[in-house]
Amino acid sequence: TRAEGYIDNTKGRRIYKYDDPIHSGEVAQYANLIKSIRQGKPINECKRLAESTMTVIMGRMSAYTGRAMKWDWAIKSKLDLSPGKYELGELPVRPVAIPGKTRLI
């Protein structure tokens, strides 16, 4: 399968043309995995996964408090969203966060 894509500027002049085979992200992921196994160079996405997860947590913290967030501060934060006790049943309802009033901990 082939794909074509065009980008024109505001005056209608073509500034970019994509005319290559369609590359499936999933196929590329498996190809990279197989290549890494054959070369004996394991793929380790743990750091990238942890950093992207922390970035999302920081976005949540910033949205809930209405304040800018710094990586070092967020890493040292005492915020704990885990339930006090792991058991079957309903989780406690947390208070609604109000940007600018909810405190950073």
C-alpha cells in the first residue's frame, strides 16, 4: 500500500509532498524487537515509560493546584494517591481539587 499526502502554504504553493509506503507503527515495533533480540541488544523502555508517567502526574498536580510544577519538586512530593488499605469494595471519595486552593504537598 502506498500513501500520498500534501501540505500547501497559505498561497496554495505545495511545500511538502509525502509519497512513501505506509509504515505501521505496530509492525515497526515488532521489527525493532526482533532485531534487538537477534543482535543481543535488549530494548529497555522502562526509563521512558517512568518519565512519561511522571510527566502526566505532574500535569495532574499542576491542574489541580493551579501552579507550575518542577520535576525535582514533584519527585520529592509526599503526595500519595494509593488507598490506605487494599481490599475489595468501594474506594473513599476524595475531595474535589480546586485550582489555586488545593495545596501542594
